[in-house]
Amino acid sequence: MTSSDLIGTSFFGLDLSQLYGRIISLRRRVSQQQLLLEFDLGLLRYGVGRVRDGQLQLTSVGRMELPEEALERGVPTDPQRMASLVRQLCQDHQIAVNQVSVALPPEAAFVRVVDLPVELSQEQAREQVLDPELGPQLPLPLVQTDFDLAPAALPLHRDGDRLLRRYLLVAIPSDFTTRVVHTMELAELNLQRLELSSLALLRLQAAQLSQLRQGEFSLLLELQTGCTHAWIVAGSGPVAYHRLVSIRDFPEPELSPEQSDLALSESLCGEEITVHDPKYLALSELDLRLLINEAREWMTTFAEDVPDLSWSRCWLSGVNSAHPLLEEMLSDALQIQCQRVRPLETEGLAEVSCTRLLIQSGLARLIGLANGLMPSER
């Protein structure tokens, strides 16, 4: 199988309970039991997802630190070595499945807002963005990517005599998708879905997002190490993306394997261990100043093109959303209700078992990926 077997499937305007956040899928039926792999910058999160009696179970959940040279923008650099690592991971945790879903971080993709003539059909719009002279300027030609293009739920606007519609373009270099496909083939796994992780996690808020009215938007701040991925989302899907500054990292608990097992047996979470560690330093307003300034500026700029805009709420995700009082501090500063995404409270999620103690806030992408296994009729 090659990257040419991949097809772009719009994640905009679809039934959110089915495919919210889907970017690329394979032409095959999705199994209801799969290995789940989420590549991030410098690490790999994994687990096994299965659906039983209409409920989602996620087992063998863990994370593995990877050497810097193992990944390029979250994509395996050496398919052979990564495949060996994945096979060893399955052997160590007695994972016996032959199908896999993979999530790549936003760093693996190019995300752009593009304005196209309103009279173009969807197919004509795709043809125009592929035109080197008329399409968006990217670091590589768009024909060398697997991309998705869909109209954003925004008002039409004029540029001189032209009436334009706004689209959101998400493109992953074909070389990246080829490497992922090759890695899974070498690992003797059948690749079922390849998704952008930030969009996969939107499934966790699908019910709330699908209720947004015309002109109403939500903000998603995914607070990760190194940056904050910011998305503006309408009821039909994401309409804008921007990278904002990061805040201070929320540290992983420093535990021995024995201490980690004990904490798991007592149903503790990584957040509790870290916050009660005497070395933990709580966030201050100074820690958030740059993020708040950048977020305000971006929200103001976006609102200028959308008459009668209203903000529903701001969702906070990512490992750094685990800082206590973050919701209250950002709510006051941004004048919008901020709410933390709690992935383990996802509707339909019946079980999560981990191989080690983890920061639960860091599991939203993986659980969003797993949520794609749920039947569309639910």
C-alpha cells in the first residue's frame, strides 16, 4: 500500500458524532478493535481501543520517550526502526491486534485559510488550490501533499469586484504519509485511519460543538510543550488555526515503577501526584501574560471579519492544561468561559487502563483517536 491509496475526507460539515476531526482515511471497513498510536514531538503514546456493547474500552495505555532523531515533525524518520519498536511494544504488553489507527501532531501538517471565488464548485476549488500560480504559497507544492479542503462556516466577503468564500486547507506532505504507511506495513499492521491529532480530539466535544448556532464559535487551546495550538471552531468544524506561545510545562510525576504501580492501584492520577509535590510551582498571571496577549489579538482579528460574532466557550486541552486554576485565570483574562477537556469523562468511555501513571490531560488526542471506533449510530 502507498500514500496514493489514501483519500482526503472532509472533516467539515459532516455528522460530528461520526467523523468529527477526520482528515485522512483508508478505503476499508474500520475494525472495532485496534492498536492506537499517537506520535507527538519526542514521544509515542499508545493503547488498544475496542468497542463492546456500544461502550469504548481503552487498555494498555502508555507513553514512550523517543530519541530526537526518531521523528521529523512527529513523523518516523526510519520506518524500519520504528516498525521494530512498535513490534517490540506489542510484544512487551501482549498486544495481539493486526489493525492500527495513527494520529500525527499538527506540526506534521500545513494549515492555511484560503479565499476562493464563491462560484467555484468543490471540485473546482480543489483544482484552483492545486494551481501553482493561483493556489496558496506553501513550503512545497500542494501536489506533493495529501490535503483536505472545505468551506469554512464564515460570511462571504469582497475583494474589489470579487465575492470570495473562505476555506480551510489542511495538507500533510505525501512523504510523511508514505513513511507512516511503510512503517505500519513493516510492523505487520493494517493501517485503518491516519488523522491529525488536534482534530481527532475535537470528537470529545462533538456534541457541544454541533449545537453552535450561526455566528457562534468556540475556541480550542491545546496547551502543549513548545507551543499552544489554537483552533476556532464552528458547528460544522474548524475554521481557523494559529500557533500561540506555550506556557510553563506541567511536569510529569517523578516516580519509580513501584511507586507508579502503587499510585495506579489506588486510582490516583498524575495531576494529583505532581500538584502535591513540594517542587511544583503554581502558575501566576505573569506565566500567562504572553499567551493571553496573543490569544486576545488573534480573537480580535478574527472577529473583524465576522459580523455579530459570539463566543460560546474556550476549551482547554493538552498536558499543560493540567495546571490548577488555569480555567479561572484564562476566563477572567479572555472574558470567555474556559473549560478544561477531561478526556476520561468522555461519553461512552467505559474503561481506561494504563501501563504506567500518566497525566490524564495529555490523553485527549489518543482518546479522540479511539473515539473514532465508536459506531456512527450512537
